[in-house]
Amino acid sequence: MRKYLHILLAGIVLLSITSAALADNDARCGEDGKPRIEFVELESIKLAFNPSIPGGVVDQGPLTVKGKLMLPAEQRCRSKKHRFPAVVILHGSSGIDSRGDFYATELNEGGIATLEIDMWEARGVSSAANRPALPILTYPDAFAALEFLSQLPYIDPDRIGVLGFSWGGVMTMASATEVVSQRYGADLRFAAHVANYPVCYGYNNPSLPYFSFGGQAGNPLTGAPIMIQIGEMDGYDESPAPCETLKASLTNDEQAIINVVSYPGSEHAWDRLMVPITVSDSFAHLGLGGVVNLTPNVEQAYIARQKTVRFFQRNL
């Protein structure tokens, strides 16, 4: 009987210690755990065109860019040693819209943190009509977001990807090149890239400056995997052909890291699940300009989102 009493007392003591430890852990998670959503600020660089200098782009000083950081729910009670992969989200010419959260929530569910930055708010841009002249003027923002995430103790700096839509897709493609990465990212590199409808006809096009892409164009790729997603009825490229042609123009090694995925019955920004609109853009229709339909395709949007999450889960 005394033997069993000793065992019982030992069990009670062990249970008390375990309960206290769990309570302490819960308290620590509640006090020190990051909230699911944070609104943050990061320092980028404001650029402007100046044709009188080599390269034609001049640094005009620091620029504060705001963003929304979203963390997987389990972050609250994970070990302090655990670090998440993350994805930077870059909006299109219309600015922040439903696409950011549409992808971010699913990436979070898949265990990936997200940081969507607002490049337009930082520059006082109210619509696509007064956006910067070319995406190169916003390239530093992507790398500022990469640097910001790399410094967070709960983010793995070697597992940060980037997802961009249209204008942001152009930035995503540029961030996969060595010249742009060295200029604006120094030693930092994105580990994976998803570019949704990134206006493929513009790359290596002599009529468009700052769009060189690939080793044969003097701007080799970093080697990180790239997925390009394009609608078969895209109002800029007019078909997936320019994206396929761009891929075919690259070296064999560079072709091997690029996957072009096309979506039937889908126009530009088919994953923008909002009321359909039309926009006028001088870059539309292979550079001829004109009206572009932004009509959602719900079925294809969910397929694209699933492919995006799986791509990042494989490559981060």
C-alpha cells in the first residue's frame, strides 16, 4: 500500500510540474507571441528618372513603405527557435485589392507568413492613372520587404519568396535577375518567384528600357525557381505565347527553372475576385495600348491560388 502511495504522490507531483510548465508556456505564448496580423513600416528608396546620368535612374533618398504582415496562426505557441518561410506580395497598378488577402490567407494556412506592401500609398498614388512611369522605380520596395523579413527572428531569411500581380509581376520577374538583385538587394536573394500576368512581351523588347531578362540579354537569372501564371485571354500579352517565347529565348539552364502555367477562359487579373471593370493602359495589347477587361474567373482563381501555395511549399 505504501508503495502505491509513493507512486500516486510522484504522479501528482509530476502532473503539477507539467501543468505549471504548460501554464507558464501558455502565458509566455500569450505575452510574447506575435499577433496574427501586424501593420508595419519599412524603409525603401525613392527613385526618379534622370537621363543625364549613367543608367538614367537617380536615388532621391529614403521612402517609408507600409505593409501588412500576416503570420500563420500557430506562431503564437510555437517554439522560439521555429522560423517560418515567408512571401512578399506585390500589388498591381490598381493598388491594394482583394488579391493580396486572397492569396495571403491560404499561404498562412499552409504555414507561410506573408507581407503585402503598399507601394502606392508611399508615393501618393491614387490610381493607375498617376502610377510611376515604369516598374523599375519601385524595384527597391521588393528588396526592402525582403530585408525587413530577413531581420525578423521568427522568419527564415533563406526561405523568402515573392508573389506579384501585373505591375508587381514585373517586379517579381526583375527580382529573379542578378543585375537587379545586386543593385537593390546587395547579398539578399529571393528563394522563389511567382509572377501573375507579368506582361511578358515587354522583356528584352528594344522599345522598353529596363526590361532585360536572362543571361543572353546581359541580365542572368539568380537560379531561384520561377512560376509565371497567365490567362489565355490576357489583355496585355493577348495569349500565353509571349511568356512561352520569353522562356524559349533563355539558356537551357534558365529554362529549366521556369514554369509557364496558362489558364483557359481567363483575362488579365482573373484572380481579382471583385466586380468586373475595364481599364485603359498604354502598355496593353502588346504595347499598342487600349482597353483591358479585368473580369474574374472564380474557378481558375482558386486553381491558381492552390498552385501558388504548393509552389511555395515545395520551394521554400
